[in-house]
Amino acid sequence: MTEEERQELESALGHHFEHSERLDRALTHRSHRQSSSDIDNERLEFLGDRVLGLVASERLSHTFPEWDSGQLSKGLARLVSASSIHAAAKRLRLGSHLRLGPGEEKTGGREKKRLLADAYEAIVGAVYLDAGLAAAASFLERTLLAPALAGHVEGLERPDHKSALQEWLQQRGRGPAEYRLHNETGPDHQKTFEVEVWLGQRLLAGSAGRSKKEAEQAAARLALKALEATSPSA
């Protein structure tokens, strides 16, 4: 990384590293290691994951004092999900700064969701070691927490029935469910959407909602309920 590239990245991160090697390490994937003595970002990612969990938990507890522990746990899982962290990494354009081995470079490692999420968490760990918890919390608030919470507060608490259904199916070695729009009625400003959820050739359930997403969630909830009732020991 050139000095100009380092300054550009630090500007995007909002943190100047007193120990620049920490930033280099955070961006180094294990595929880049030349020998067993080389250091990659896995230890920093481990640390950053714990810092993220602490800071995000405190943020949720402060923002939603009326939530119970169950709601906070669900909200935390959504707030620090791989998708949320990946989105933060993409906004920071971390992919262009990753240090990868030839194999990962050839297979599109700079765009891989897991690699980007790991690098983001490693940077959290690097900022924490470089300047302490307050600096790490400030970085997280600016790059992940505030953007993730903006306009999506209700979504943090609402159950994700589609994900729950998909997890149930995967655990039992079954294929993914398919959501089909069966019908839509009403004027454009007040439509009702009817959605069916299928597993192969089998109709699992159907439901309606004011949006396709709402109808899909409702159908997934009914499908999971039906599957659990017919497979109690599965």
C-alpha cells in the first residue's frame, strides 16, 4: 500500500493509525502469508468481533430501553449480521485494499462477502489496539451502527420468518423454498399481494399482505408452523 493509498483509506475510516502495521495486518488475508511465521488478520478479526458485540449491545440498550433481553438479542443478531458488516465494508471500499494470495485474487476474493466482513472486523480490532475502546466505538458508530439503524429500527425487532424457514430446511438437508406471487388485487395505492411458498412441487402455505415482502414473511411463518407440526422429531 502506497502512502497515498494509506492516507486515502485512513480518511475513509476516520482514524489515523499510530502504528501503521496494525492496519496492514487487518487487511492481510491468510492466503497472502508466505510462511508460517507471517501474520494475517484472523486474530484481529477475533478481537474486533468481540468489540463489535460489546459496542453494538450498548448502543441497542441505550437506544431501546423498553426492549427486553429477547428483543435485544434479536436486534443485535440483525445489527451485526454478515450482511450488515459486508455493507459497511463495501461502503469503505475495503476490497481494493485487501492483501490476498494469488488464488484468492483469481477467484474474486476482493468481492467475497466473508473476506470483506472479516477485514472490517479486523480493522475494528486494529483501531481498538491502536487507540482504545472509545476510538473503536466511534469508528463503529460512524461506519456501521448509524447507517444500519437509520430507517430500519422496526426491522431489528421484527422476526424474520423467511430466514427461520430457510434455516429449518437447511438443517434437514432440504432445498430452498420458493416464493411465488399468486395474485394481486386492489388499486395501485392500496394493493394486496397473495404469495405462495413452495418446496419443490409441494405447496407449503399461502398468505397475503400489503407488500410482497409482508406476504412472503406471513407465508413463511405459516409454512414453518406446518412443517414443525408434521415433523415434530425432525
